[in-house]
Amino acid sequence: MAGTYSTDLRSRVASSRQLLAAAMSYAGLRDGGPHHASSRRRSGADCMKAPGRDPSASGRDSDGHDVTRRRTALAAALLAAAAAPAALAQPPPQPDWPDRPLRLVVPVAPGGPADQQARLVGQRLAERLGQPVVVENRPGANGIVAAELVARAVPDANTIMLAPSGTYVINPSLYRSVPYDPFRDFAPVVLLSRVPLVLVAHPALPAPSLAELLALARTRPGGLAYASAGSGTPSHLAMEMLRAAAGNPPLTHVPFSGSGPSLAAVVAGQVPVAIEAVFSASPFLRAGQLRALATASARRLAVFPEVPTIAEAGGLPGFEAASWLAFIAPARTPAERVRRLAAEITGILRLPELRDRLVALGAEPAGGTPEELEAFARAEFEKWRRVVRETGTTAG
């Protein structure tokens, strides 16, 4: 397209030059210079004209041509020739956006809380943009498969991703090599929600509080095992943060392939404890199949106000760990489209009905601007990078 546009520009500029040349010729400024009596050799007929009489006084030159008409034509040609290249140099107008369905890539399997959030927001985003939003689930490799796909997509805002914090800002520190850079290869759009984490235990475990859990880990031979949604996930790293903050009690990591299998193992009593997202653990907590010991949030949660924070229950001031979800796009996506997406999604998150549904999933609706998401993501990147380094955690 760029080559075609450049060729068209050159040909049209050449045409404008031809127009200028023709006008100048008509005005008498080519082929021998200006047709004024003072600048060319006079003919015998010229010399015989009455002295003191200026031919142009009648509005015509020495050859009898209309001077005013020539000057007007020349001025018009000069203006057209000067304006044409500047006008042609402007890029062709962009089509209205969006002009086709949007693809929303989600790096988890269908049916989970993150997928549900994507579909809730996607449906309302489609209504606002006037185009369908197609959710495409691409699970695998802790979100790396989906992230690489989006990083390589055409940067036109027609492909976006709902990125969990682990995929977006933790993987680059956790893995020896990932095929994307979180800040070079993506354009931040908007923070969708924060997802609080909760420390849960099997009801039969003789440790009804965080303090008693840590004491049990220290006194039980071999310590205690804990489940997670997978190596390098927020549920894994949050427990490693807790272990380090509490003086490294013997806690052994048992990774599973997702929150569902992790929580199922705790419910079945195969593994005694886990830190998981509130929206994943809520059904089991309400059914009495799990016991909540503490939340990893900075303050108590509205959905479980009776559950203390880890900072409170463990005497660990400042302790906070959370998962989150954010919309991102390929790098070099037009800024005006990114801003429109951010504004539309923020507006959606202000709808009372949608907010209530997200809260029911255990999420805290966010919103904001691309700049706010970038600052937040960079701070989270540094935080989790320190955790990975200090705990020696790796995922491959």
C-alpha cells in the first residue's frame, strides 16, 4: 500500500509541475523569457510605435495579449502547484474503526472466572462499538501461547487480550526465556479488575488460624504441602512471599494445572492448604468445604468481612499480594484507538449491574487510562521480580 501511495504521489506532483509549466508558457514566462518590451529585442514594428506610449497601458502587452488575464492564470497555477504536494503528502484517510469484529484473546480455558469477566465486558463492548467481540480462548504455557499470538498480531486494535498479571508481568522474570517483552511488545489499554487472594485450608486441618498454621508447619515432620494453580502463578508466588515473610517455615509446593484442580485437591484433603483467587474459592467457602484463614489483600474484603488479612493475622505489616486482569493490545496500536477502548471499558465498569456481577465473582472492578495501567504494571513487574529473585522461584 505504501509503495502504491508513493508512486501515485510522484505522478500527481509531476502533473502539477506540468500544469505550472503550461500556465507559465501561457503567461509568457517561458521560451525566451518575459514578453516585456524592455527584456527582448524589439522588432521593426515595435520601433515604429509612437514614442512614450506604453502598450500595457491598454491592458495588453506588445504582442496584443491580455496582461491581466495572463497574470491571473499564472497566480492560480502557482498556488495550485505549491499546494498540491503538501496536500498529497498527507496520509490517506483512515477508515472508521472498528470496521470489523474484534478478537478478544483470553489465555485460559472457557468457563473460569477470567473467561466470565472477558465475556461480560466483551458483550457490552460490542454494543458500544457496533461490532461483535469474539472471545478466543488460547490456554497454554501460563499464558505464553496467547501473549505471543497477540504480540505478533496486526496493531490495528482489532486484536486485544485480557491478560492475567502472571502472563503480563510475572512470566518474564520467572522463565529463562519468553517470546515477548511486557512493555516493548504491548500497548497497555486499561485495568479491568483486581482479584484478591485468600489463604484456604481443609476444614479438618487442626489449624483454624494463620498463626496456628505456621506453627503446625514448623512442628509437623516434613512440614506442610500447599497447592497452587501452577508454577509461577500468583497463587504460587503469594505463598512463597508468605513463607519468606514468616521466616521460611517448611512449606512444600505442589503445582496443579489451574485453580480448579488446585482447590479440588484441598477440598479432597490431598493437600492441606492453598492461596487462591477469592472468586475461585468462594463457592467452596460458602459450602463449608474450605475454611478461610486470611486474605492477602491490604484490607478486609466486603465479601468476607470476618476474614482477617495476612498482615493482621500473621503480624506481617504491609503484606499484600493480588492477581489482576488487564486489557492490552499489540505495540504500535494507534493511540486514539487505545484511548477509545480504555474509555469504553471504563464506562462499562461503571454500570451498576456489571459491577455487581464482577463483585459476585470476587473481583474488584477497576478502569482508568492507558497511562495508569502502564505505571501500575511497571510497579507490579518490579515487585514480582524481587519475589522471584529472593525466593529462587523458577518455572523453566
